[in-house]
Amino acid sequence: NWTLTTTEGKDMSGSWRTNDTVAYDKMQERHTMLTHLLVNSARSAADPDAAAGLRAEMIRWKDDTLAVDGYDRQAIDTHAARIETRIQELSARAI
């Protein structure tokens, strides 16, 4: 018999589901797309300060994505929605 706990000691036994892993993987995939869009935007920025800002944003997104607890479905879904919103904003600019 085993017990799975978070670093805070919260019992996670039985709370993990297969679709949680799918949601986490999808969040990671969308983060990759966001990174691609930010890199392209930084490369095409005429203003060096704007390019630097986009590169800094990319680092913040990476840090935020790494900080998401893979066992916290609400955190995964919330962060994935934030990523998707930013992807839509960047995609709209590219059109």
C-alpha cells in the first residue's frame, strides 16, 4: 500500500487521472507554440526594446509553466487558458 503526497504533505492518492496527464502535456505543447510565436515576434520587432521585452516575456512564461503543479488540475487548466489567450493575441497580430 502506498500514499502519494505533495511537498506540502497533501494526500494525492487516487486523485491523479490519466486525462490529467493529457491536460498537462497539452499545456506544455501550447507553451511550445507560445514560445515559437514570441521568438518570431522578437526576431521581427523593429525596436530593440520591444524585442528584449518579448524575450523577457518568454522567460517569464517558461518559469510560470515550470511552476505549475502537475497534480493540480485547476492550476493546469488555468495556466493553459492564459497561454491560449496569449497565443490568440500574438496570432491576431500576425494576420
